[in-house]
Amino acid sequence: MARLICFILIFAIFLVFIGLNLGNGCDVNFGFYVFTDAPVYITALVSFCLGMLCTIPILAFKGKKPPREKKVKPEKKKKEKEAADNLVTEPTLRLIVNLGFPSDETFGKVTAFGAEIKISFSPYTAFGFQGFFGTDFSLVQGQFGITVPIKAGNVAFIPFGDLGLGVMNVPREKTNDVFDMHFGVSAKGGLMFTTSAVPGLFLQAAYQLNLFRNDKEDKLYPRMFYFGAGYSF
């Protein structure tokens, strides 16, 4: 119970941080490309996710030494087994709510609320549907992708990548096009994080590249950062 309360408090603090920094941005220079006016909380979240990824090689090579024989009490073994059973990394169904930030060089940035459903028949593949809805912007698509569960004790990191096919709706008054709807594809990569302290619950962050064009062959909201929370069944 104490771990659950700590988890909820940390998540609440994170939401407050997001609310206080919705209008703040910064430039991030990678040498070959510069993200201009990137949201501060997205920069912090991506840095945190990259830090978690940097721990994966350490955890991977840590277990190469010959194991020492240790006398483990039955109670400890039972707790470790319960923690492993509570760590949900290979679910059949995931339901997710997202907060996305599509950006366009012409129309600027918008905020969109989204939802996802993912169905898995194996530990490494999933398919489903994704939708985002905001002011003068909506995106609905089917998607198929891969997941790679990486367990580390009582927590797990799950990198994922998806390809999508769908339709984006941007009002013709905004784009001066003939139609509101535009068909296209998308590609995204992200990271999910879950813990046995709250079985089934997970957080995720992702970057999505949207390949949608209007009648004038202009790109429509080609970049989108989003983060969300979901539950695995």
C-alpha cells in the first residue's frame, strides 16, 4: 500500500509539473538537427527515458558472473515469486489514454487527447487502433507493431515500435484544401514502464512521425510527441 501511495504521489507531481510548463519551450540541438521550441516537460521526460535505457546494458551484463550459493528463506522466495507474477509484461489487451502534441511548421502546435487499444497474441507483437482529437485536428488509424519486454527485478521496461495507416482530419478552412480528410501512414517508437507494485498499470512516452499530405503536397502535422498511462489485462 505504501508503494502504491508513493507511485500515485509521484505521478501527481509529474502532472503538476506538466501543467506549470505547458507554455514553456526550449531548443534541443543534436548537431545534425535542432528541435525548436520543444516543450520543457517533453525534454525532461525523454531525458528520463534515455537514462532508463542506459541502465539496460548494465543490467544485461550484471548476471554473467557465476552465481553464488545463497540460502534464501522460503518467505523471501515466496515474495519474489509473487512480485514476478504481479509484473505484467505479456498481456492480451492494453487500454491506454494519451496526451499528444502534434506540431506543424505552418499551423504551429496543438494539444490532442487520445486513446489506444492494443491486442497481443504473442509477447512481441501487437495490433490495434489509435485516435487523437484536438482543436482543428483529429487522427484515427489502425496500427501494428512490436514490443520487447525487458524485466529488471520488480520493474520492466518495454520498448515498442508501431506502423499505422489511417486518416487525419484538418478543416479545409485552415489548409485551403478541397477536402478535410487526408489519408496517410505513420511510424512511431516509444517506451513503456511498469512495476509489480501496481500490477497492470504502466506509463508510456513516444515520438510519432506522421506522413500525411494535403492537396498541395504539404506535410500535415508531421511530428507528434505524446505520453500516456494505461492498464494491461
